Amino acid sequence: MGLHHGQVLRILRDEGPNSRAVLARRSKLSATTLTHVTAQLLADGSVVEEEPAGSSGLGRPGMAIRLLPDAHHVAGVHIGAGLVQIAITNLLGSPKAAASFEFGLPNTSPEALTTRIADEIDRLKVVGGFDRLLGVGAGVPGPVDAGQRTILASINTGWRNLPLAGMLERRTGLPVVLEHNVTAMAVAEARFGLGRDVPALLYVYLRSGLGAGLVVDGVPFRPGGHGAVELGHIQISQDGPQCSCGNHGCLESYVNERVLMRALGLEGSAPADLLMQVENTDAWEPTLSRLTDSLAIAISLLTPDLIVFGGHLADAPESLFAHLREHLPPRVMPHMRDILRFERTSFGSQPGAIGGAAVALDHLFYSGARH
Ligand SMILES: [Zn+2]
């Protein structure tokens, strides 16, 4: 694998165009090795060498190597409970084509779902005019094995030890890598969004369940190869309602789409402005206080610099953010009070699909895997 290629590509991704001299210094590669690596990257069209923007053309300014974001593309897939979102993105995670569909649980078999995802990817390839994709990254609703091939357990879909990567590879003919879906969203924010210069980023996502993902120093937090940050399963009341995990009184048993819909007297698909509507009911104050209690624990344990909110939390009323900014700092260690920030996701309604794409890019491009 082209580890040196990956190293140079990551510098170009994170810092923009750079001269060969700067690339050599930053990568600590010898001039000979760097010449070899850049020649291969130039030959396959991943980078271009040009005069830096703003150069006068007088004298001989140093040429700069620049990543060509549209040289290659990947497919990112988000699989949630009953919802699939797909995006084809370029090398900087910019979506170029997108699709989504809902699926019935528990009636949709994994085989049927895999076929549908592969068909949608094929359709997007045709629509967008993409000859070839580097591969597929799929964010899935549960922890995955260390090799990122198998979904170990997904409570909301009932899947256990599902070898989804292999299934999708057979259908798409492309390499596939899996990641826990909210961890994938955190990776996307760390690479291409709000967390680019942030040491520790915690992502919190509310839809059918309440999930979280953590990236520390650019690395997805996956202790033991498959652990996830189970924020939704922090127990906040021993005699609370039974949770989907079997325990009682988990945060998720109070703060989930179904319970919030019930508070509104609604059925069916949740509206985009779910939390805006909950704000006007008696369910709002307890929702805020339970979320605050759980986040205070998470902040003390994980010390995130930035917490990014996605799903219904991305569309939450400003009062939720005001509440967190007022009530969380006094409950965490003094040094965290000045550092901690809260933001809505920078990827709108597609954080999961772009998350999948970011994972695919990490594994199939910025690792140097294709060189
Ligand atoms: Zn639980």
C-alpha cells in the first residue's frame, strides 16, 4: 500500500496546495521518495502541479502541488432504522448526487436492502456520469467488527453478526468498508466540516434512537476495535421505562422519535421540525434536563472540544442550544468551560451519507490504498 502517497494526499487535503519543498518538510520524505510519489499522483490525475494562485508570473515562483477534488469519487451510505441515504461525493466529501429511501422493519431482509442500495448506487452513477467509484463506505446502525466488515449487533433492526460489507461488495463490485453510523458522521465533520482543527469531537444524533460518535486526534474512537459511545444508554433512572436495549431508564428511552411523537399526539413519520413542536409542550423541560444530565457525564468522561448535533437535534430550536450553553459549563471541570462548543452539523440533512463517504475516503484513498 502507498503509505507515503496517503501521507502526501492527507497534507494536501488538510492544508491545501503546497510546494514540493514544503511537502518534503511536512512529510519528512526524502526528495527522491517525494519525487517518486508526486510523479505517480500526477500520472493518475489525483493532483496537479501549477503556479500558486496570486503569483505574478514574474521570476520563477515555486510550483505548487494541488489535490484535484473531482479526480475520483466514492459512494457514502447511511443506514438508519428504516432509512437509507446515499451520496456520491468527491475527494473532499462534497456531494455530487444523492438519493434516499425508507424501508420497512422488520420485514425488509438484509439481502433485499443490499440489492436496493446497490441499485441506487448504480442509478446515481449513471445520473451523475461517474464511470467508476473508488468504493463504498456505509454507516450502519450498530457497532462493527475490528475489520469493519460485519455489523455486530443492531438493536433497532434486529441484525446480529451481519457480514454487510461482503454482501454489498458482491452486489456493487466495489470495495466496501463499514463504520458505526454516528461515528461516520463524526469522521466527516473531523475531515471536511466543523472539526478540522478540533482535537476531540463528539457527535450526537437523534432520530429513532439517540446515538453518538467520537473522533480523537483524527482517529475514530472504537475501543477494542468495535466499541461505540453509547450516550443514549446512560441510565438516568433505575425505574424508568424499558429501553430497546433491555435496560430501564436509559436516556434513549426518554429521548427518541417515538416518545417525542407520542408527546405531540402524532403518528407516522416524524416531522422535520419535531423538536420545534416539542418546545411548545410539557415534554420540553424534561427532555432538556435529561439531555443536559447525560451530556454533562459524557463531557466529564470524554472531554470533547466540540459537540456537533445531527438529525432532529440539528433542527432543534435555538432555545436548546441556549439551555446547553447556560447549564452545561457549570457542571464540567473549569478548564472545559472555556473550550467546549456546541454546533449544528455542517452537512444539513445528509450527515450520515457524507459520513459513509468520509470513511470510504479514509480507507480507500487517503490511506494510499489505491497507489
Ligand atoms: Zn438502553
